[in-house]
Amino acid sequence: MYRIFSIVILILLALNLNSQIVFMPQWYPQAQFAGYYVAREKGFYEELNLDVQITHPVSSQNVLEQLKKDNVDIVSLFLISGLTAYSNGIDLVNVGQLSQKSSLLFVTKKSGGILNINDFNNKKVGIWKSGFDELPRIFVKNNNLNVNWILFNSSVNLFLMGGIDILTVTYYNEYDQIINSGINEDELIRFFLNDYGYNVPEDGLYSKSSTLKNKKNEIEKFYQASFRGWLYAKENPEEALEIVLKIMKEEHVPGNYAHQKWMLEKMLELIVPEDKVSYGELSRESFQHAYDILKDAGNLNSDFKYEDFYKSAKSIK
């Protein structure tokens, strides 16, 4: 009788143990990932018996490599990057789509005389060397522009000092860094990619198909709690900012309140669905648009369908 009782206790304890998921966003701690920090801080993961470890890459790390090596279970990637990786045979699937529109743009100084895209020719254009460069490069190629690409990590200093003519930026991040550095908006000219037919959603959640199969329940919980975190951040932005800044301090990442506030506001605008989809879903139209852009540019090494690439982690009831 005692033995049976002990077995029952052990089973109950096992059932109450939190399952673990390791999540890696594609950059250092910042408001771009606020919803995940909020979900962890407010206990949304824990309520679902899920232990979520959020680990950030160093500048030399590639989140796709970490996913391939099974060092992490879920990563955040731009849709364009996810599609490219899938076409190259990397085992990953989109399990949730946070961003619903593009934030990418080229920015120049009015004093430089670059008034339209044809003026890009023979100019120095700054582009990230850590990824996210597929769409800007396709834009330049499709418009038959001849530019000199200058690689940079994340700083806007080279642009500010006049070392490059044009800088590739996200509206929620580097663009605001430029404004905060003392250049007025009316001194800049902006070329938003979505104004030229390149409105491709960005941050999405990706796992290996084998991970989705083996940890389906955990990934569903992560999906549900994460988007609850984003919606909480939408309703409580000041609290969300406090959480972000606290994590940045813990990770020894410099945190600027004004910049993180701008970033959170713009990220919350990006996650609002435009198509007939709910928060956190990848629409068939967005997939097809991004797929066609890559296909036409010759950047896809294999053909695949929406159903192959997108495996929605449906919320648990």
C-alpha cells in the first residue's frame, strides 16, 4: 500500500514539474522583444507550467546555427530570413508570426542630394553584417542600382559622420537612434521599402519540425503565453518598459528610456494584423508575397508551399 502511495505521489510531482523551453531572439535585450520579457516577468509561462529560458546571442552568434545545433528550441527571425533558410534545406518551420508589416527603410541626409532611388547609384550604402539584409539587397538589385555596400554591426555613427551616404535602418530602432543623435527629421529623406512593393512582415517564431513534433504542447504554451505578454504590453506600456529596462540592466546592455519607448510603440504598431488573420498568425497572402519576391530574385533554392512552411502553434484552450 505504501509503495502504491509513493508511486502516486511521484507521478503527481512529475506532472507538476515545469516543462522547459529555450528561446533566443535575434539580438540583445531591447523593446523589440518586450512581449516575451513581460510574459516571463508576469508569470504567464509559469501559469502554464512552462519554464522559459530567454538567452540572447552575442554578436558572433547566428540564431539559426543555435537552432540547428539544438541549443535552443525557438528563435525569432525575419520572415524573409526564415523563407531563405527553409529553401536552403534548414529544418525549421514558422510557428507564429509577430510582425505583420515591414519596418525597413533607407535613410539619407537632404544635404547629400539623394532625392529618389535613382540617386542611389554609386553611393555608399550601410547594411547590417549580422543578417536582415536580404530584402534591401533585393530592392537594390531589382531597381538595377549600382551601390557600394558598407557592412556595419548596429551603430549609426558612420552615417552621422558622413562616412556613408545611405543607411539601411528599421523604423523602430536605428532611425530613432539617428533622431536622438541630434539630426532633425526634416533634415532626412526616407525611402520605406513598403512604399515600393516590399511590405514583408518581419519577426516571427521558428522551431525545428522535429522540436515541434516532440514538444508540441510546450510550443503551444509558449505561443499562447507570449502573445498574452504582447497584448499585456500593449495595454500596459509603461510597465512593459520598466521590465525591458530592468532586463537590459541585468544583461549589461545600455538602456535609453526614450529610445526603448519609441521602439515599443513602433513594435506594437507592427504586430496589429492587416489581413484577415488574428494576432500571431502568418497570412497566406504575406507568405506568398515574400515567397514571390525571393523567387523572382533567384534567392530560393527549392519550391515549397505555405502549408509546408507554416505550422501554427494554436493556443491551448
